[in-house]
Amino acid sequence: MDLAFTPEELAFRDEIRNWVKDNLPADISQKVHAAMRLTRDDMQRWAKILGKKGWLGWGWPTQFGGPGWNAIQKHLFEEECALAGAPRVVPFGPVMVAPVIMTFGNAEQHKRFLPGIASGEVWWSQGYSEPGAGSDLASLKTRAERVGDKYIVNGQKTWTTLGQYGEWIFCLVRTSNEGKPQTGISFLLIDMKTPGITVRPIKLLDGECEVNEVWFDNVEVPAENLIGEENKGWNYAKHLLAHERTNIADVNRAKRELERLKRIAKTEGVYEDMRFRDEIAKLEVDIVALEMLVLRVLSAEKSGKNSLDIAGLLKIKGSEIQQRYTELMMLAAGPYSLPFIFEAMDAGWQGNFPGGEVANAPLASNYFNMRKTTIYGGSNEVQRNIVAQTVLG
């Protein structure tokens, strides 16, 4: 196993670094480094810049308009974007549904849906979880009944991230009650402008309406929007969830946020506290270990070997690390871990309090928001069971 980058890979990294430096808007980068609120326009603007370059689908093969990068190149691209302060690409289109469409969709669906995803023009949402079906996703009840050349969809999805911006949504729906619960699920693509769809934002502890309820009341969906075969959606969902769980790990963002944690600790005078330094050191060791695990997987792919299916393990460790660095940031800033008051933050007042660092705000909000990471994408308790069964037998 060789974890060292080749000269060609290092040259590729330099190319990505220089391009990101020249093309990432400074106002967006400043917001990301200070963990400030990103608007829909901020996220969409960066997505379109990547789309114009042909890099929004950075993991796509060339036959679908992607750069055809290997696993190492994709990792280096993600790392350079994160360290430069680029927003995380909203994954639902390019990272999650696009591979499903490529793998299981037909030629007409490729032509119809992939260009809008690749350009960043179309905002996709994910319709998986329901009030009674989260980690136990096979229990979903949203129903799609085939009537002629269309499906009639009724039910509810919840925790739909950024669904208030969604233009299309990919949904798991129940098309049969026969056999095991997993065997009666189908994968539908639904235009969110269709009559009968209602989106209701859910305000979270951090004050944001990041997630939503999405209601379907006799929504008519053309049968041509079915991906693959009816009642085979569970197989497609598993294909997608592997991408989601690896994406949640996000070791590159953790490396960037570790440096931010150190800046905050130094500003607030706690960096020289040995007990606090110990906590930072333990976090850094775990981040390095997570990166080594990622590189191990990439090295196996590069050499053509079959690596362990460890998407769940990456998700477990990555999500726990995210919770730890947001907690340590809040502890470092103490009373300056401000609540997320939109009007005050937008006015820029957070630089005027004692301590004076824009990077100190809004730490409590980020801490609250990251409580979700060990739950979504399959709770960590469930992931541990899956890893135990897969790895230990």
C-alpha cells in the first residue's frame, strides 16, 4: 500500500489549487472560513462556476460529461476546494442522484436530467426519510400507484435538506406491499413544481430552516420518470447511500475546521492551556487517522484491489469528528459563542464584541447543527451493526 502521491498527482494538485484560487469568489471564501451563513445564491454561484469548467460532476466518467478523474484526483480536488474555503457542493444532484441515473437510468433519462445537474442549473433534493422511516428506511409509506402512463403519489417526506430550494426531488416510494418491505420500493424523479406538492420548513435549534417536510397530495408523476424497474428501488437506494455516507465523512472539511479551531483557541487565550491542547491534539490524531483510512481506500482502488466496504465506518468517524470540533470551538470561545441572529450577522456586527474575531460566530449554531450528523445518512448505531456484520461476519 503506497500512500505517497506521485509527481503527476502533485502536479494535478497544483493545477486544481491555482484554478480554485483564481475562480473562487472572495466573498464566498470569507464566509466559509468564518462559518457564516451561506445563501442559496452563494451555493448556486459556486456550483455554476464549477459547472462551466465541467467540474461540478467531478466524480463523473467522461461519457457523461465528467472529467474522468481517478479516485486520487477526485480526493485532491475535494481537498483543495475545502482548504481554499469553497462551499460544500450540495450533493443531492451531482454526487447522489446522478450516479443512480447513470447506472440504472435509460438513455433518454441521461439526456434529459444529467446536463442540468452538470451545469448547476437545476437544484435537486432528496426524498428518503419519513416520520416513521428514518434509519429503518424500508418502513416508508409514501405511496405511488400506477394509473395508465403516470403514478399518483401520496404521502410525506421529512428532514428534506434545503428542500425549500428544490426544483426536482428523487424519492423512494412504495409501489407494492407484497413480500419483504424492501421489495416493494421504487425510485421516482419528481418535478417539485407539480401541483399537490407542499414544502413546509422546519426551524432547527440553530435558527435555520435547513430541513423541511414535503407533502404529496395526489401528485401526478409521468411513468417515464421511474428509474430502472418498478419495485427495484431499494437496490438503487443502496447504491446511492454509499455515496452519501462517504460524503458525510468529509475529512477535507475537518482539516480546514481544525485550523479554524486553533485560530479561535489562540484568539481566546486558551491555546496554551495544556488540557485544552490535549483535546485539540486528540482531535487532530483522529482526523489524520480518518485521512489515512480514506487514502487506504483510494490506494486499493488505484491498484485494482477490492477494498472493504467501509462507507459506514467513514460515516461514523467523520460525523463524530464534526461534532467534536464544533464543540471544542464553542468551548474555546465561551460566552462569545453567539446565537445565530440573522439580522445581526448580515450586518457584520460580530466583529465588534470583545475578542473581535469574525471566526468566533456563530459557534453555538454550528454546534447545534452538527448534532444531526450521527443520525442522518443512517444512524451511527445502525452503521456499527452493519460494519460488524460486514467486517467481522
